[in-house]
Amino acid sequence: MAEHKHGEMDISVQTGTFNGFVKFVTWTVALLIVLALFLLIFAS
């Protein structure tokens, strides 16, 4: 069995996926805040 050496694994795919997820969540929260403000101002 191969020995594990800390820090040698290629994690570029996981990093890209995580960064995409964070960007998606950020934009979604921003959109929800804008929608809530719109409803607060114009809903009667």
C-alpha cells in the first residue's frame, strides 16, 4: 500500500467546486435581500 504524504494531493477540482458554491450562495443571498427590499417597499 502506498504511503500517504500530507499536502501532495491535487485538490484543484475540489477548490474550484467550493469557490463556485460560495459564489452561488453569495449571489443567491444578495438576490433574496434585493427581493425582500423590493417587497418591503412596493407590496401593499
